[in-house]
Amino acid sequence: MPLHIGLSGARSGRMLLLAFSAALISAAVLGWAQTPPPAPGKADVPAPAARSTPSQQQGRGRGGRNFLISRDVPDPAAVDRGQRLFVANCGFCHGTNANGGGEGGPDLIRSPLALDDEKGNKIGPVIHSGRGKMPPFPSMTEAQIEDIAAFLRAKQQAAINRNAYTIQNVNTGDATRGKAYFEQHCASCHSASGDLAGIAGKYTPEILLNRIVYPGGRGGRGRGGPAATRVHPSVTVTVNGQSVSGTLEYMDDFEVGLRDSSGEYFAFKRGPDVTVNVDDPLSGHEKLIPKYSDKDLHDVLAYLETLK
């Protein structure tokens, strides 16, 4: 039986028109969905925007200016020539290392003008014309100014390159005093012939000193050494005579959470009927933090350095 029986002619016509339009739309959508997209050609793929390398991105200041260590390292010969020129002509005011002092000249290592300089384009006019109390040096050639700029650039890059910082000798304590301190404060948990046997052969002095202060890795990786393994406290929660033990995951004044040996997580609301016993293997270190002095640390380090 036709679907439009009982409808007026006009209404039937509108219904047929709507059905026909819907069919056209469905066919168009279906055809679009089933037609594979054209293979991307050169015209279809937008050219990637120019991007700076990580070394170029490092040290960019506001406004996109490429500051500091990301710039090219100057030629060592130019740096050497520039240093001799700088010391002879500028050192009496700016200091022989260009970091100020002398007769009150500013620190050129941190000077915005010097930091923004490229081969003398900013400092050159100042050198030729002078500024404030600074006398002019009109006879200085462009090549000499470029050498001075190279010297300043080398000093600026050295000042900000933290990876070039050389850790000085930290083993400056007294091993005898360190052994006495160790036996009094540390021997209840550590043993020179047990867990610390050969410790000096495993770590450099600076890393070992870091491990004394941050035994659980909270002090970071330490230069040249592996990251310390974080030691998690264990905890036992007792509720109405029933106990659950595991690794402490979370604890505050209201809740305590632990994970048992099977990996299952338990959470408890703290209250008068809940007993929480925490065993933190690093508690001894934490208790010593407000007590030991810098001398104590270096004395203990000197003693540990004997444990080859």
C-alpha cells in the first residue's frame, strides 16, 4: 500500500520532495565517505615553518633575540687577541675579566648592550665615541673591536655554560674525625664492612657527598653518576586488631595509603581506632639534617673515601 494514501496531494508532494532531497544528501555523503582522499602531492602539503634548533632556542630573550650561549663560539685566536687589547685598554675600568670592578666600570659580561652585540656592532660606537666617564678610543680599528667583541662573547658564554663548571676538590675533611662521627651517628644502620664496603670505588667524592645528604635520590642524579634509587618507607596499619602491611604510598593527617606485596592498594581513614606504624630507612638521615655541620659532612666523606 503506498505510504502517501490518505494525504492531500500538496502534502504528498512535499513529502516526496523531502524524501528525494534526503536521498540525494545521503548519496553524496556516502560517496564522499567511500571515496579515498587524493594522495598528497607537493601542492597539498604545506611547507613546514622554519624552526630553530634546540641550541638556537636556548637562551632566547623576550622579543626573539638570540642571546647567550646559542650563538657561535668565537675563534680562539680572536679571543686571545681581544683579551690582550681589552686588558690593556679597558681593564683598568671594567676589570681584566670584564666583570666590573676596577675604576667603577660596569660588568660587561651581563651588560645588555654587550650581550646584544654582534662582532662589535653595538660596542664599537661606544668604544669610538665614549660614554659618560668612559673616554673615546677613536683610533681603534674595526678589526680590533671585533677581537674585543670575540673576547667578551667567550666570557659571556663561559659564564652561562653550567656544564663547563668544574667541581673543585670536595674531599677536604679529616678521616679520623669522620670515622668517630660515623661510629656515633651512622653505624647503627650502616657498616664499613657491610653495605658500605668499597663505597669509595663506586662513586666519585662529589657524588658520594650528594648521597650522604640525599640518600634516597631526592638530590637528583649527580654529575657523572647513576640516579639514586628512591627508598620508600614501609608501613603497617592496624584497624580493630587486623593489620595490613606494605609500601607507604600516601599519608597525611586524614588518610594513609599503602600497596601490599601483591600490588593491591589499600586506603584507610585515620582515627582513634587506626594505628599507623611507619618504618622509614632514611629517617636517620633526616634527623641529622638540622644537626650536622659542613665540617661534619666533609669529615664523614673523608672517612668514606678510605673505604676502597
